[in-house]
Amino acid sequence: MSAQNPSAAVPNSVSPFTGVTNARRWTIVWLLFAASLINYFDRQTLSYALPLLATDFDLSPRQQGLLSSAFFWSYALMQIPMGLCVDRFNLRWVYAGAFALWSLAQGLTGFVGSVGMLIGCRMLLGIGEAIYLVGGTKVVSLFFPLSDRGLPCGLFDAGTRTGLVLEGLTIGWLLQTFGWRTTFALVGFAALVWLLPWFLATPAQMRDTSADGAQRPRLTRSQIATLLRSRDLLGVLLGFFCFDYFWYLLLTWLPSYLVNVRHLTIMKAGIYASLPFLIFGVCQPLGGWIADRLIRLGWDPARTRKGIISVAFLSGLLIIPAAHAASANTALLLIMGACLVGLSTANQLVLLQGCTPPKEIGLAVGVYNFVGNIAGVLAPLVTGYVIELSGGSYTPAFVLAAVMLAASQLSYWFIVGPLRDSR
């Protein structure tokens, strides 16, 4: 177990916004859910519109790959800077500014006239969208005590998978009816309406006002180095890396698998692919809620959350028999079962917060999501290479991702220590 837990020295279980009503804080969580939905809807629009863009701009496959990756250049690089921003500045304005930036970048994509402008808009989108996980987690930490953060963390993050489901059902119709330029402009600019309820619901000063937060000493390099050397944090990062590898495998290769191996049409593959994402999204708040309830009944906080993570990670092994299933419907059911891995997401975020001092939560989540996006870069590349080496078979790639995920649960049990401050 960990020899050092940073949270032991800094109270991390009491919300600094004790005067905010329950209805108001849950309204803010639902607004974060809506923002996460818009976030993923915006970032994935390009995937559906890429054939149209390739025709209009005469893009080669290499240029299409470059355009698709441009978002992740800025998105990954901005995770840690964004984490520092949400720790130090008023989250009401930081989140609103980032949301406005990504919505404008999405809308302006409809007016671009060159590949360079397309890449620029995608990079701006990545800068703005970098707020979603670090900002959302920090907001939850301000309004909820540690023992009650499972459900709100799972709920706001479930918006991302909900966005994927809705996009799979609607974006094709929008592109076919209005064209890609109008679709980008409509989706991007219409989202700006979200800012109105955000400003109505959030307090004027939304930052840590606890005794520790009121002092707000400047983070030093030694403090940052201490955080990054934390054994607890390293254990969480290892588990999340493998989790995100599995997730990005599904996100980037599942539609292709359904078309190339299961011989579905593109439209039917989109509908089929949306069902596992739906299961994943429902499981995110459910896993957090189950853990919160059990902890309130007296269960050990760390063991409860780690146990749910273990069950979730082991469910990912179902993707292996899915690759061998005789029919597309059976394969789909098994992949949906593998998406019970979503039960782990909220509990991973709470464990991360449990080993991080409150004033450094934004930084820690920034590091966490940066590591996850390294897995996001590697998963599609490694998967493509494995598929090519195996003569077009997806099975070895599925096995690799599933075994990585199942084995990584050991990092939570043998590297991450107990939640010492989890009242």
C-alpha cells in the first residue's frame, strides 16, 4: 500500500460551498452533463463529415489522418495547463470561456476555405474542450464531499457517451439534409445558448473557499513534483491508461469492425455501435451511485470503489468471445456486456481525488487525462498494426485491449492506498 497519501494532510471530504442548495448543485451537475454531451458531439462530427470534406478539399488518406489527429494535438497538450487554471481561477468564467471557444471553433469550421483553416479550427476545438474533464471534476469537488462524489462524477461524464449515441442517430440526417458546412455552423453556434443557464445557476465566485483554499498559496515546483511522485497517483494513472486504451479501441475501431467483419451497412453499423456506447453511458453514474450508497451504509470507501472497478474491468474480457461469435447480434450483445466497464469511471475519478489535495485536483485531473490521451493516440495505431499483421483479423487486437484492462485492476489493489480522508 501507499506509504504516502497527500490527502491525509489536507482535508478533502467537506464541500467549501455548504450554503449552496441541493437543487442548485445538482442543476450545475446536469449543466456539466449537457456540456459533456455537446463536447463529444462536436469533436466527433468530423468523423461523420470526413468523406464529404475529403471530396470538397481533395484530401488524400494521409491528409485525412492528419486532419483527424489535429484535435488531439492541442487537446492533450492543454490538459495540464487547463488543470492549473481551474485550480487557480474562478471556474465560472474559466469553464464558460472554454465552452465559448470550442463552440465558436465548431461553428467557424463551416466557413473554412482551406485545409490549413480546418486544422486551425480543430486545434482551437481541442484547446476549448480540454476543460471538460478537469473542469467538471473540479466543480464536483467544490460542491460535494468526497464520499458523495461518485454519482455526480459519473453523471457529468456520462454526457460524453450520450453525445455519441445522439450523434450516431442524428448527424447523418443533418449532413445529408443541410450539408457539412451548415451542420458544423448549426451545431457549434446553437450550443452557445448553454451559457445562459450556466451563468444563472453558478455562484459569482466559484473557487475553493475552504480554509485551505482561502490561503491559496502558489504551487511550487517541489509541490508539483511531490504530487507526481505520489504512489497513489501513479497507480490510478496506470489503471486509467489501460482503461482509456480499451475505450479508444472501441471508439475508433468498433464501426469499422461491424462493417468489415460483421458486414453491416454503414448506417446499420452506426446504430449498432451506438448501443454499446449507451450501455457505457448509463453505467457511469450507476457505478458511482452504487459506491456512494454502499459507503453511506458503512462499507469501506476504498475497497468499495476498487471492488466496483475490478468487476467493471473484468467485464471487458467479454470482448474476446465477441470476436469469435457466430452472428453480429451475438457479438453486439457481448460488446454491450463489455461496456459494463463504464461502472468504473466515476470511481476512478473519486479515487484520484482521494489521493490529491483539494487545491491540486485540477492539476491531477489534467495529468490523468493527458495520460489517458496518450493511450488514445496509441490505441488506434497499435490496433491498426496488429490487424495488419494478423491478416485482417480484429481478434488479437481485442484480446490485447481486454487483457490489458483486466490486468490493470491490480494497480488499484497493490499500488493505490486506502482513502484515509473519506468521511
